[in-house]
Amino acid sequence: MITDVQVKKLKKYLSQGKSLGVASSKAGMDEKTGRKYRDLEKLPSEILAERIRKWRTRADPFASVWEEAVSFLENNDGLEAKTLFAYLQRQHPVHFTDGQLRTFQRRVKVWRATEGPCREVYFAQKHHPGRLCQSDFSHMAQLRISINGQLFDHLLFHFVLTYSNWETGMICFSESFESLSEGLQRSLWEIGGVPEFHQTDCMSAAVHKPENPEEFTSNYQGLLNHYLLVGRKTNPSSPHENGDIEQRHHRFKKAVEQALLLRGRRDFSSRDEYEEFLRNLFDQLNQGRQERFREEQAVLRPLPAKKLEACTRIKVRVGPGSTIRVKHRVYSVNSRLIKEVVNVRLYPEYLEVWYGQHLVEHIPRLSGSKKHHIQYRHIIDWLARKPGAFENYKYQGDLFPTSRFRMAYDLLCKSHTAGIATREYLAILQLAARENETAVDDALQLLIDTGREISTDHVKTILFSGHEQQPITEVFVQPVILAGYDQLLQEVRG
């Protein structure tokens, strides 16, 4: 196919006085073709455009509504052609059929490419060693990781040096400041130095809302100051501005998926095994980045003398229900602390409750949809004195330590009145708090399995008798006798 460039060369050589044959040969075309374009005095693209205009065999079906369509497209960059076409069908029900959708989509695509608004341009950035690091949280649910058969719902704090793409990460369970602090500090101590800038998106753990005069939260700014880091943030809804870490999210999860396929299973025996799996994968990915990573390490600034404690300290007063509220979640403490002010140290995965200089509680930190954590040992003595409060207690579900305690309560309700059932169950729960929860659980299992009456006296009898409950995993399977199968085969043959 002859191009505009070839025709322009032909005319150039002809203007220099060369013969038609020589000019055509130098332009890469036959002499007959050269004569055609010399006489036409038009470029191939101009001839093609005229042909297209002449080839239209039917009227433009969208001519009558095109101006209306363009007005929508000009005012709404994100409007899809399919949505606009459905609107035109509703406005002009007899004019357009579903089969014309593809034609309309092509028409809109051409308009946007030739007459529509300019598209956003992404400018490639040049990275410098030791200058910038980025971090973000990434949800790992799509990988369906499990620990001992239970789905392991978690996030990954992900850190990357933008020059070398060296990366590392840490398992966490919420996008909290404590997780950010722990993850960032671990990463900096792992690389052995401090870059100049640290960039995040507009995560609430680090960045104030736009109307706040201060850009970063006080906790995050304190963390930056400790490491002499300069904080940066991206604009809202602009993930491309954190492009390196966003791309590493995608590629790392893809690498995890491939490694799981090679491994042949997604279940791990423990969290430690899973963390070791991730650590080995990070090492593999970083193996090819060592040269540029060493360039970064050479210009990193020194670390401070020690890490900051990755926790938030909060003072709260214990309420009359023997509970404290921390980050919109409720935790119980010992009833002796009611009305007292306690110091809470909030870590990524747990919180400590201090009174005076003494650690009085160590509680797992709630995340996700879990809004309360009530430990029955904290309140059972007073609840046993006020059994009427149990039936409508707001956190009643937390007073069944295992499924067998729940089954025992349900059986008590079937065989006794509500008041007697509640008192009997609370006496059993109090026994578990004072003696041994596991032993009481085993005693309840024995009573349920044997169909005996559930009562505090029966539980005490089993508890103090020294009876050892057979583990549920010990299942006796009779040996298979194949002689009967051989006899069946003989009968079939006969």
C-alpha cells in the first residue's frame, strides 16, 4: 500500500528534475503508480477519505440525535456509550434497536479520539537512590490463605524503595497507626537506613482530612520526626501517584498466587509457617535487585539510636459495666477497676491495660466487624449475684466460652424454667472461672454425649473425680475384612 511519505518523496525527486522512472524507483513504487499520483496531485490518505465518504450506502442513523449525545459527552467524561445509548432508546423508542449499540459505541470512540476532551497524561518519573520510599496496606483475602483449615483474614503492610524496587512487608489486621508505625519501623531497620521521603496515600492513620490545618496526624508526624523523614501524601482518589507501591501490590499478590500453586495447597500449620513463606518470597523477589539496592544503601541516612514504641497511649475511665471503650470498641476489665482511670497501650494486635505501674490486662485487639470483647471472668461473680441480668445482657454471646457451654445452656432451658436454667448455667460458668475452663468443658461434653442431666453438681463430680475425657480426635475404626468382598465376587461369577 502506497503511503503519504512515498508520494511526497516522488514529488520531491520530480521537482529536482529527475525522470518519472527514477523518481518512482527512489520512492519505492512502480512507474505506473508514480504517474497516477503525479497526475492526481493528491495524497493516498486524501483519496481514502473521499472513498469512505462515497462508500456510505445508508443514512447516518444517529444524525438526528448526535448533537444531543455530544452535549452529554462533553459534560460527563466518565459517561459510557452504553449508558447514553440506553437513554436515547428511552427518549426515542422506535428509532433505535439493540443491534445498533456497537455502531454507536464506535461513533462515540471516534468522537472522543478526534474531538473529545484531552485525556489525563501520566508523566514517567525519574527515581534517585535513597530518596523515596512508599508504603500502603493491601488486602489479602482474595488469596484464600488458611491456618489449620480456618480462613486467615489479614492485610499486608507493604513497603518499597522506588529506585531499586526492593520490597518487604508485614502481616497486620487493620489500617491503624500502630500497624503503620510497626511496619514502617521494621522496614527501615531491615534496610539499615533512612531515605529522605516517605509517601503514603490519604490513609486516616497518617493524614488529616483536607479541612484540618495540619497535614499529618500528631502521632504520624512524631514518627517522621524520630527518623528525620519528610512525609508526602498523594491526592485523594489518585492511586497512580503512589504508582510504585500499587504496582508492587499487584505483582506481589500474583507472585504469592503462583508460589501457592507450586506449593499445592493454601493451608499452613501456623502463622509462623505462613510468615516464613512470605519472607522467603520477598527474598526471592529482591534477589535480582541487589545491585541497585546497594546503591540505595550507600546513600541512606543513619538510623536513630532506638525504635519508637509502636503503640498509642490512651487514658480511659472504667465504666459501671466493668468495660472500657477504645477506638470505638468495648473491652471488659476486672470489676475492681470500676470508676478508676486506667492507661491503655494500644499495639497493632493487642492492647495492655495498666493501673499505676502494674500491667493488669493483656487483651487481643479487635478488628473488622468485632465490636466487643467481654471476658466472663471479669464479671461472673456479680452476674451470679444478679442472674436476672443475664437474659437481656447486651453482650450475652461473649458469656459462652465454647459451643458446649452454649449447648449446656440450651439444654438447661429445655428442662427447667428460665430462672432456674440461668442460675444453674451461671454457677457452671463461675466454676469454670474459679477452677479450669477446659476441664469444665470436658465435663459438659461427657454429660451431653451420655445424655445425663446438666447440673452444677454433676459437673463438680466429674471435675473432681479425676476422670479423663477421651479426646474427640481419637476415633476407633474397625479393620476392613476383605474376605466378605471376595465371597461376593465369587457369587457374582457363579
